[in-house]
Amino acid sequence: MCGIIGFISKKKRPISGDKIAIALDSLKERGNGQGSGYVGYGIYPKYKDSYALHVFLNNTPDHYEIISKVKDTLEKYGKVIKDEEIPTNGEILKKEFIPWRFFYDFHTSYKDIENDLMVNMVMEINDKIDGAFVFSSGKNLGVFKASGWPMEVAEFYKLDQYKGYMWLSHARYPTNTKGWWGGAHPFNILNWSVVHNGEITSYGTNKRYVESFGYKCRMLTDTEVVAYIFDLLIRKHELPVEYALSAIAPKFWKEIDLMEKDERKTYESIRMTYGGAVLNGPFAIIVGTHEGMVFMNGDVEKNNSMIGITDRIKLRPLVVAEKDDLVFVSSEEAAIRRISPELDKVEMPDAGMPVIVKMEK
């Protein structure tokens, strides 16, 4: 089940959030109203160089005490330059949690390690501060999610008031885990955001693997671990993106055995070294980032990118389409045509073959 759709403007055109909401709403039958969410890149131009943390707070009279604890954690290494409740329409959804945002800058002495420090603080808040969950922590981006139908969540967060040059979205159909605000997609860490249709049956192995590197899985659903794996392999370990994707959805051993010697040795090493990062089970994933990425040919991409990938036998659908400077990735072509009826190109990637969309330089 689950409906996913994302799009990116390769020319970095700002596009209103109501477009992605209209597209996702056409996929609502893939969900059951227990979770919908969006992430927009480029939505905070005024604070584009600051970290934007979106935090769920328990909707209780003591939530200001929780805010104070979050600030104490953040201000060990920098300064909160602004914090406020995220504007919402309380008539649309009952507030299970209070969504709050912090715009934050590190002290200059920590600039070289600020990403690692931010990850550590997100894990500390989610693990140690009762009543607070950080669900978005990158720069110039924001995740908006809740338990509800796609249009309900979009109207609750007033998504039409935001403009971004890349949007990802998800309509959830919870299977093995409960439907709750923190369990809705997208999942985010730093500049990585993930939406996922399917089931990560290797979650236990993946969870133990990322937690051995200091990540803490506290959102009670399998997809959270995928965002951490991308951050670990591409940002921390600096793997070329093609190798990282091969670690996540590896080639079958029989395919590796047919490769030339040097290529075979490379892919054998990836499978053996990153066995804990292999995602098993049916999945189609869309990933958004403006993290720097290195490619096998030595190219470095520092602009926003969008990635789509399925499991090795494609047990979940994925469609890619183009119109002018826009590239769409979705579980259904109909959702794309809902907001872009005339398309220049439509294709379905082969199983396990990634689609990587880079912005124009």
C-alpha cells in the first residue's frame, strides 16, 4: 500500500506546497488516514544558512518546560535565533502533539563538525527528553506530518503558504507499526528525507547496524532507519552515491559472479562491508537531499538531488516522468498527471536500478 510522490525543479523554481498536496490527495486510497506528510526544500530562504528543527511536543500544560529542555540541549553548541509554534489550522486536525520549530546556528568554533553535532543532539533529544521528538533537522527545509488524510495534513499545516523547489510526500497505510504523528513519513535527518512504500523486513538488523554508529531509532517504524543509512553511507563514510545505493539494494551474487575481476571485487567488498545496511523486503523509496554527493566518475554534486530506487525484484511500483524542468517520481503515474497532465517523458525503472536527478548548475 502507501502512496508516494516527489518532484524537483532542476532550475530551482519555487513551487507552492499545494501542488504536492493535490498530487498526494489522488493517492489517498493507498493510505488509511493514519498518516500523511510532506517535506519541502527551499522553504525557509530567510534562514537558509540556519538549521531548522521541527519538533513534536506533548500537548500538555508543561510543554514550555519541554521547550526549555530542548533549548538547553541546543545551546550547548550554538544559539537558537528564533523559535515558535508552527502555524496550523486547529480546526482541521486535533493536535495530538504541538509542532514547534527552532532556527539554530552553531558557534563558529564548531563549524567543521556541526553536522555530526546536530545528529548527536537530535538523538539526545529524542532519547532523553520526554515529550519531545525532532522530526526535521536540516537547513532550508521542513517536514510537515501528522495522523490524517493527505489534504487534511496539508490544510492543517497551511502548506499553500510555503514554496520549495523540491517536494516529497507520503500517504501511509500502517501495517506492522501503529499510526501516530511521529510514525508518519517523511523521515529526516539533516538534509536527508525519505518516503517509502513497502516494508523493511530487515529492520532489526538495520536498526542494530545504525545504532552501532550512534543513531537511535525512536519513531517506532521501519522507515526511520533508511534516513540514517543514507546519512551514514554518503555523508559520514563518503561513499560514491552509486556504491551506497548498491549497498542498500545490492546486486545478486549470481550477477556479481559474472562481472569482470576488478568490478567483481568492488561489489563483493560492498556486500561484505555493508551487509548491515542491506534493505530486505518490498520497497520503493524516494530520497531528497542537498547534501554533497560524490559519484563514481569523480563528479561532486553540491546542489539538491532526488533519488528513487526499488527493491531488487521491484515488488513495489515506481514511475518517473519529466515535464520541462520538472522531474517526478511516484508510485502512480496518475498522481503525476493530476498536477502535470501533459508530460514529455514517462518510464518505469528496472528493479533495483536507481534514478538520480541532479539540479542544473
